[in-house]
Amino acid sequence: MSFLTSCIDGVEDFLIICGLVLTQLVYGSFSVFMGKLLAMGLDPLFIVITGSLVTAILLSPFAFFME
């Protein structure tokens, strides 16, 4: 039984590390993408408003069904 629990713990640790690495990659990609958008001359206020609208549109169905 201890072998099974140690295997499960190892898999869990591996998945946690993969999640942390994926989070860092997403944040890094986002930073590079935002830098390119700002270098192209887009207004930061436009980026904030557009991001907020897209987030609201994507999360609205989940909020509706969870309520």
C-alpha cells in the first residue's frame, strides 16, 4: 500500500511542478505579447477595456450557470 501512495504522491508533485512551469510560461508570453502591442502604438486604455470586455464575455456563461 505504501508503494501506491508514494506513486500517487510522485504524480501529484509532478503535476504541481508542471502547473507552476505552465503558469510562468503563460505570464512570460503575456508580457512579450503586451510589449509588442504597446510598441505598435496601441493605447493602453484600449487594451484594458478590450481585455475587460473579452473577460466578461467569456466568464458570463459560467457565472450564469453557477448562479
